[in-house]
Amino acid sequence: MQLDNIGWFQVLIGVIGRFWPVWLALAIVMGASFAYRKRLGLYGELFSNSVGIAGVFICLFWLFTAIFAPVIAPFDPLTQLAVMKDAMPGTVVPDTGDVYYFGGDKLARDVFSRMVYGSQIVLVIAPFATMFALMVGITLGLPAGYYGGRIDSVLSFLANLVLAFPVILLFYLLVTPEIRNLTFDSWFSQATGIGVSIPRGMAAFFFLFPVVFFCTLFWTRFKNRPDRLWIQLALTLLIGGWVYLGLVFSADPLGLISIEPSTLNIFVAVVFASSPGVFRIVRGLVMDIKTRDYVAAAQTRGESPWYIMIWEILPNARGPLIVDACLRIGYTTILLGTLGYFGLGLAPESPDWGTAIKDASRLLRSFIHPALPPTIALMSFVLGLNLLADALREQSLKD
């Protein structure tokens, strides 16, 4: 069957037009941010130089793309139209008149729609996995740097042990199906019938850190105000326990929170590999900041060590940690692409950018190779994060 095609200029105009909700949201957010930048603290200061503006623009672009993906994408990322197999860019779908702007892949799926929906996977996994890695690294790095001695020696040895292991091999071991399906007996599996695999057991350990951190935060701040303390602790344990059961064991009683085993593997791999690096950064910052006069003043007032670590030292270490978080999200994005390219981690039908690049194994005799859109998407998002990190680093040096 002879299929109709549109020209490259029409493809360009069509793609730009499909992103209309993103352009609208960007105009509103960027305009408001620039107008009120003096009231927006660190975020507002990013608009004082072109690097910060470019970084914010690119990151917001992909954030809004992920949010409005169902509106932007003309097709479901898993929809297969047999007639559109290996379709050229700009091919018009018979009967409907819709267009495969970037062509079709070898399974007759729309490359453009898969690129758009791939942003959702990246924007969910990369930031949240990095956030958990930060929680683990901060919670362990604070006492190591503050107390020193044996605590520091033990934790530093464990961190160096993980860092000495080849990262790629580490991720390969943690995301392979054999590891995911390898289970061991535990009291939880015997009581509930839910098998506990090695990644799930590691997740059960790592995902406790945010709950422990926030309980410690509220305890140190409001221990002399029990009326507020117990409410906050109760909410932390209730919400944290609910999320914990849903993420780790898929045992959310309301059925609202769950995570696929393949995605859980990636979360665990990122947290396990990234948290030692965060730990070393936090430890070094704490060892420097704890010698400052305001820390000595807090010690003189009789404040507890954990109060000093969380409320005196940690806020003054936020600049380097925010910069490191941006860079780590970029590293995680590249990692997701690498794992997807090698067919590891996410499901084979996943529209993530790495899998999309892998699926584009055969060249098209056209101006748009099917691997080009997801490659540019991945590259641009990481570039935006790096620009954002550079701008934040400049602001932290000024402070």
C-alpha cells in the first residue's frame, strides 16, 4: 500500500504545534518567575544569568512534557498499526489522517509518541531515586562527619567498599531478572505469602531512611513541645508507613501505591550505588562546618548533637548538596538510557528513551533516524540539568 507523506517543514511545524500546552505552561511559569524573581529566593536568583535561565527552561520543558504527555502524543506508546511498520517520518495514517511525525519503529509504534511518554519514566524514576539516595547519604554522613572516630571509620569503610565495586557490573547484577526472581524466606513472606527478593529486601532497608530522618528532624525541633511533636510524628509514621508498604511490598491497603518489580530494581540500584557518593560529600561538609562559630554557640546552649547536625550544619551545606542532586539526576538519566539500550531494567515494551534507541536498530533512508529523537531528548534533559547545576554552583559561591 502506498502511504502519503508530508514534507520535513510540515513535520517541524506539526511537532511544534503538538507541544502547545508545554509552550503555554512555559510562558506562564517563566514569565511569572522572571517578574517575581526577587521574591523567590534561590530559584529566583537563577534568572540573573543566561545559564540559569537556559537550565530552568530545558528542565521545565521536559517536566511539562511529562505532565501533558497524553495531550501532546497523538498515539498511545504501545499502539501498533501494522501498516505503519518502519514508516518514514511524516507518514500519514490511512483513514484517520494522523501523522507519524518521526516515523514508525520495527513494531509499527509511533516514535514521536514514545519519545514524549518516555519523559514520564525519566521524570519519575530519576528524581525520586536520587532523592532516596540523598536521604540515605545525608542520614549516614551527618553522624560520620560530626562524631568521627569509630562511627566514621565503619561507615567510611562501607562506603568505600561500595564505591570500589564496578558501577556498571553492580547495576547489571541488581537489575537482571535472575536477581529479581531470587527470593529468600523471611517472617514477612511467611506471614503474607509475598516473596522477598534481594532487591526488595534492600528496598526495605533503604526506604526506612526517609522515615527515620523526618522523625529525627521533628523530634529534635519540637521535643519540648509535645502537643506539636506527637502529631507530626504520628503523621510521619502513618504516611511514611503507608508509602513504605506500597513501594516495598506492594501491600498498600488502599491499593493506591505500588511499583513494578523492574522499576523497584532500578530504584534500589541507584540508591545503593549513589548514596556512598552523597555520604562522602556530606561527611566532608560536616567536618568543615562543625568548626564554625555558630556550631560552637549551639553546643554552648546545650543543644543535642542531632539538633546541631540537622538544624545548624545541614542548612549551611544545602548549596553543594543541591548542585550534586542536579548532577546525580543527570547521571541517573544516562544510566536509565544505558540500561534500556542493553535491554535491562525496565520492561521490553517500555517507551523509555534507552529502549527506544535500542529498538531503532535499522536505518531509515530519511532525514530523521528513529534513534535520533530519543537521543536528543536524553541529551537535552541532561544538558539542562548540568546548566542548572552550573548556575546553582555560581549562586552558592556568591553566598
